[in-house]
Amino acid sequence: MDITKTTQRPTPEHYLKEIRRKTRRVFTAKQKILIVMEALRAETSIAELCRKHAIQESTFYKWNKKFIEAGKKQLSGDTVRQVTSEEVSQLREENRRLKETVADPNIIFKVKNLLFKE
């Protein structure tokens, strides 16, 4: 059995794949939504839109599908909206005021009971 160590040099195709992988564009959610919304306006064809934004049509259709599904979930009430910090602060303040409102009559009631028991 001949055991020789063979080392293969990376091919030019390998280098190209590596460069493409490292320089791949990453779209934000906002960019994806804007592209899908642009397609919904139907001013240009999907193929032209994809060329304009340098994306594959299959990528566009994946984004479009996610966009439509998210819309369906939102309309059916399946999604939970994220609360802002301002809303949390307002709710905490309201909770504090309600506790004070309920606590005051309870304290008065307890004090009256203590006074009349004596």
C-alpha cells in the first residue's frame, strides 16, 4: 500500500468561491421590505427589479413569501407586538398609582378597625 502525502493546491474556482462568500451582500430587513414593496407597485418586472438590486429571483421570491406570510399573521392576530420602553414606563407608573389608590382605603380600614377594637 503506497501512502504518499498529496497536497492539492487550491484551484482558481476555489479562490473565486471564497471571495464571493466573504463579500456577499447582506440586506437588512428594511431593505428587503422596500424591495418587495417596490415589486408590489408593479412598475417594473421582477427580473428587472432583481437586476437593479443585484439579487437572484429565487432570493426575491423567498423574501416575498416571508413578507406575505408575516402580513397574514399580523392580520390574523398571531403576532405579539414588542413593547417600547416608553410604554413600559407608562404602565409601571399607572400600576404604582393604582396600588396607591387601593392601598389608601385599606390602610384607613385597618386603622379604623384597630381604633374601634380598643
